[in-house]
Amino acid sequence: MFVRSMLVAALLVVAPSAALAQENEDVIATPVLRAQVTVESDIVRVGDMVENAGTASQIAIYRSPDLGTTGMLPTAQIISTLQAHQVIGVDTRDIKSVAVTRLARTLESKEIVSQVAHAIEHRSGLGDAANLSLTFDRDVQDVRLEAWNNGSLQPASVRYEPRSGRFDVSFEIANDTNNNRTKLRFTGIAVEMLEAAILTRNVERGDVLKASDVVTERRPKAEVGSDAAPRVGAVGMQMRKGLRAGQALRVADIGKPDLVQKDDNVTLIYEAAGIYLTARGKAIDNGTEGDTVTVLNLQSKRTITGTVVGRDQVTIAIAMPRLLPADTTSSIGAAETEAPVSVANRNSAQTTSKAE
């Protein structure tokens, strides 16, 4: 009975002692210095620098570095500051200095330019954002914002004046942690650019453009107009007027090369079913393929019109005799033939006609 009482007494003594030891261990956990610290606010607190800082955690001791940057603090300076706030016995773990990084959200300049371009595209006749050249009143640099600005960049106000090209765009950025909204404003001038064929040399009317005569450049739409000719469509075409080197080509400035030149000798071709006649002629007009031109038949001395079909070649339409119904008894007179011609078989391709 006595032994049993002693065992109970021993347990009563040991149990409270163990609980007290555990409690003391929690209370006096050694504060430990951190080697790297990240903060979101503009203030560094004791709890940011030291693990197990206890009730001193919320004491502000330093200003944070600039947004998105890292600063170094010597350990000796930190310990001195902590001691001034009654934080002692900090285990430095032989750390020589502490790196303090202030978190931030960075908006790159190219992202800002792209967002502004998309905000004003298709306004008052503007084209796609990809074709807009923006000049800002102030150089656009990367923008660093507080880390809590985690919302998307949303246009809040967009203005564009087509006559001057000026724009004024404001954005708002929401966040998930508070009701604050960050506002950003950008102003400047927008110019719509187009790819155009630019001459590398002076050209005259009638010149046929070679590949070396034209390059592709981006020019303001106001300069080249909406009918700017692309380079791929300009090479091989003929100039309809003279232009200087450096000027942009418009669709109206070029056309298919003339296959027939004024005052040049041409071949007149009279062709119909089973008939192929040729004659010599002289062009009175210039003409490209498919154009209707006036020519002089050098044999008949008559002026006629035809269609350009090739280099120095013009086809002349032949009026064929009108056929009467099979049961008619009337003879076909010369008066019923619109334009009599000398008929030759297709095999005699060089037969000369005096019909025209």
C-alpha cells in the first residue's frame, strides 16, 4: 500500500513538470535570423527578418527596397536594430548579410504599347492594332506596381482624334485583396502604317518595272493612300506616269505592259471558224492585252478597231454572212453580206485580205 502511494505521488510530480517544460519550450523558442526576406509592403517588420519573433513580429524596423528590387543588410546592423527594440538572443547562424526583396508586378513597355494599340484600333477609321505606330508624349518604360495589383489591364477611358491622330487612354487594374484600383494613363499620337511598293529610281511613263526598281516599306496610310500597290503586284507592270525615286506606288500608277505601241507596225489577224487571214497594219493607239485599239490597214488604208492579243498582234472581228432558213427560195445577194472578205483556208495562214 505504501509503495503504491509513492508511485502515485511520483506520477503527480512528473506529469506537471513535463507539461511545464513543454510550455516553457514553446515560449522561449530561439529567434532565428532569416538569410532571405521577401515583402510586399513598403515596410520591413521584425517578423519578416526573424523567425520566432513572438510579440515583436509587427514592429517596423526598415523601409523596403524599391518595387521589384533587392537590398542587402549587414547582419551586425540588423542585430543592433533588433536589440534597440528589445529583441535579443537572435541566432544569426553565421549569416553575414540578409537579402531583402520587395515583390512587385512588372508591366513591360512592349505590353503597354500593345494594350494601347488594341484599345484604339478600329476607332474613327483606324486599322488593326498591328498596323499602328504609336508615339507617346513620354517614353514608355517598364512599370512596376505593388504585388497586389493582380487584375488585368482594362481600358477605362479611350479617346482618339482622327484629324490630329492624338490618343488619350486610361487603364484600371483591379485586385483580389482590396477595393483599390490602380490607374494608368497614356497619351500620344497614333499613325496607321501600310506596306507599300517604293521606287528605288526615277521612272518615266511607259517604263516596265523590274524587281530591282521596287522595294517594300511601311509608310503612313495618309501618305500612300488606301490604294497602295504591293510590291508583288508592281514588278513586271508598266508605269502609267512618271514618278521619282522614294515615292510610293498606287494601283492607278501602274498597269499591264503595252503589247502594242502607237505608230508601231502590227499584224492584223482576221479569224473565224475555218478562216485565218493576216494583214499588215500600223497602231494608232497604245494597248495592253485585251484592250481595244485603233489600227490602220496599210493595204486598204482603212482605219479599223481590234483587240490586242499579243506583242504587236491585233485581232479584227469578221462579220459573217447571215444565213436564211433552209426552205427559202431567195438567193443571197451581196447586199445581205455585212462585210465581204476574201476567204482562205486556215492552212494558208499568210493570205492577205483587202476586206478591211
